Amino acid sequence: MSSKLFSPVDVGPVRLPNRIAVSPMCQYSATNGEANDWHLMNLMQLGISDAGLIMLEATAIEPRARITHGCLGLYDDATEAALARVMASARAVAPQGARWGIQLGHAGRKASAQRPWEGRGALGENEQPWTTEAPSAIPFAADWHTPRAMTASDIARVREHFVESARRAARLGFDIVEIHAAHGYLLHQFLSPLANQRDDEYGGSLENRMRFALEVADAVAAALPGHVALGFRITGSDWLPGGITVEEAATLATALKARGVSYVCVTSGGVAHASIKVTPGYQVPLAEHVKAASGIVTRTVGMIVDPHQAEAIIAEGQADIVAIGRAFLDDPRWVWHAAERLDALDAIQYPPQYERAGAPHWRGAALLRPHEALSLA
Ligand SMILES: Cc1cc2nc3c(=O)[nH]c(=O)nc-3n(C[C@H](O)[C@H](O)[C@H](O)COP(=O)(O)O)c2cc1C
């Protein structure tokens, strides 16, 4: 087996058995922030996927930090207990060595929104909206809530909530805690001049705009036990004039690395409407730049569907880990099929209960996936 995609990688103190990550994906299905049977099904299914890292969805650090009424939370004993039940079951079926991460976030001015299947806009008067907060009182778009500009004590409160949620995550046994600083949510809003027009020490220069994210990094790093890795999801580009550039992303990654952050995932967009050309691997050059400039372990993401493309990204050193989102929703067995195509079946722990359906044992697999040129056993 010579696949680089299926080789292990160290992320700070945590070893991933391969370089495939399930990208964090909101399910918008929690009740009062509490995980339920949908999360149980979703995470048990992803648990047996053989992905080296399974990231849980953006998880709110306080109720007002949720994007929608259905967002997952980790901010009190009830949300912690609900997630503990789900994680115990997911871990029970996952192969040995699978690593679990949770993404902690605050939606800022993009909070108080409708679930995607309910419209995706700001919550209306009769949908129990709540007051949003952000670096500046600038709405995400014309028809969105105008947020309240955060005071210094709001900033300190949010930082403390990140710490408390990270402590709960460590108690739940997560291997990785990832801070969401992308996709136009609160920390990204502080980082981007398009949303941050403050004139205090949190606005203006890049150094000032990075201050809040770096304070969160310091505080969470200090609170996590040594065996838990801390990562950040950052934006590689706002794709808009006056927005964050890949050079600024690299500066942020370098500063995070200096603070003991173990990896970044480089994504893009979301702080304001932009037209983005989404082609296979479109964000890989952003990750490649950040990785080369900062030397931090780097995860890439975005329309990476073909296993050979994922393999090439790792083999050519453009990124250290490949995150895959929608392809896992469509096909939770993506890793097994990638291992078939990359001749790496010996690198995964295919569940023996399902073994008779695998390509080496079942001619039907080649009929199901004829384009993959599987040999008929
Ligand atoms: C249903 C859905 C929910 C998502 N939720 C999150 C999230 O909670 N946190 C996050 O950082 N990105 C989220 N994303 C973005 C994905 O993690 C990923 O970056 C994006 O889908 C591009 O990767 P893909 O082309 O492999 O799907 C979500 C994407 C989808 C499709």
C-alpha cells in the first residue's frame, strides 16, 4: 500500500490513522441545543466510515451563538449530557484509532437565522428571533438583523464561553477542539474589514483584527489537557475587494501556530455575498499557500470528491489532510470506495459484518460502481 492519503499524520498530540476528515456539517436538528436521535444516526454512520477524523458540526458556545434554533450546543449540563449519549454510541461502533473532533463556534451577525430548508434568511418576528451581536452594527445583508456592536465585556464573555465549551468537549473525550473562525461567523467577522469597522484595539490593522481570535486561541489552549489538539478553521479569502487575502490568512496561521494551535483548515467566503467559482479543489491553492508560508499542519476542503484528486493533494504536499463534506452525506462509505480505488484496503478497518459487500468479495460492487473499474471477483 503506497497511498499517501491512507498514511497516518500527527496533529499535535493526536495521531490520525489516515488523512481523510469528515468536514464539519450542521444538521440543524437539535432541540434547545441538545443532540438527539438524528445525531445518533448520523454520527454512528460516520463512525464506521473509516475516516481518520470525524468532525462534529459547528457547536454553539452559548444559546445566542447558534445560527438557527436547530443548531447543536455545548453550553450547559443538558447539552453536554445529550452529546455524551450520542458519542458513547458512535465511539462504540467506530474502528480503533478513529479520532473525533468538535467545532466550537459563535454565529455573530449570522445568528437568529432560519434552517436552510425553512428559507435560510433571518428569523421573522413570529419565529422567535433573538438579538444578534457582532464587532460592528452592520448587518450581513440588507434583509438581515442589525447586530449589536460588542463591548469589551461582551468580548470577554464570549472568550470565556469558548473556554467553558472546550472544557466540556475535553470531558466528553474529544481528541480535537476546532474553533470556527470562518464562513462569516463571529471570529471571522472580527478578522474581516468587511464586517469589522471598530476603532478600538479589536479593529483596524490586521494585528488588531486578529486580536480576538488569538485571545480565544490562548485561552482555549490553556484550558485544554495536553492530549487534546486545538485547531482553527480560517478563511483563505473573502473573495471580495477589501476583504481577507490569502497573505493575511497565512499571517493568522503563523500567529496561531506560535500559540500552540496544531492545525488550520483553510476554507473561504461567507462574510458577505460574493460570487465564487466552485470547481473541484477550488480552495486547495489557498491551503497550499498557508501551509507553505506558515508551516502549520493544514487541512484543505471544497469539492474534493475523486479519491485520486485527494491522493494527489496529499502526495504533492499541497495539504496534510483532506476534508470532505457533501460527498460523505451522499456516500458515507466514501473512504471504503476510495480505498478500493487506491488499492489501500489493507489500511482500513472495513467492518467484518459488511465484508461480503466489498469489492474483493462481491461482483455486485463492480456493477454498482462501474466507472471505478473495479475488477469482477
Ligand atoms: C449541510 C452542510 C452543513 C455545513 N455546516 C458546516 C459547519 O457546521 N461548519 C463548517 O465549518 N462548515 C460547514 N459546512 C461546510 C463544509 O464543512 C465544507 O467546507 C463545504 O461543504 C465544502 O466541502 P465539500 O465540497 O466537500 O462539501 C457545511 C456544509 C454543508 C453542505
